[in-house]
Amino acid sequence: MRPRGQAYVKANLDVIVNILGIVYGLVLILAAFVRNKALEAMRLDALFIPQPTENTRPVNLVAGLLIAGYAIYSLLTR
């Protein structure tokens, strides 16, 4: 029998966190190439670098690849 509600979330919390990591990694990768108001709010360079420019956008690509790659790796080695 399948657990329901809160028990289901607790049983699969690592899968949920890894899927969210993959999604955020993909958002960061998109933020490196696409100029969109929603994606601008997710950019890491805009959060941590005092004056982000177009030259700092590749930081998002590298971070997105690392975050999504680690989340995929964690799902596959589960």
C-alpha cells in the first residue's frame, strides 16, 4: 500500500529535492542565455556580485551545470 500525504513526502524527500535541484540548474542555464524578467531574479551573479554585467552571465551557466549535474548524479546513484 502506498503511503499518503505527509508520509509520502517524507519517504521521497530526497527525490523531490533532487528534482528541484535539476529544475533550478536548468533555470540558471537558461538565465545565462535568455534575458527575461523572471530569470533575472534567479541569476546567481546578480545575487552575489555587486554590479553584475553581461560579462558575469557565464557564472550562471557554470553554476547551473554543476547544480543540475550533481542533482542528476544523486538521483542515478540512489
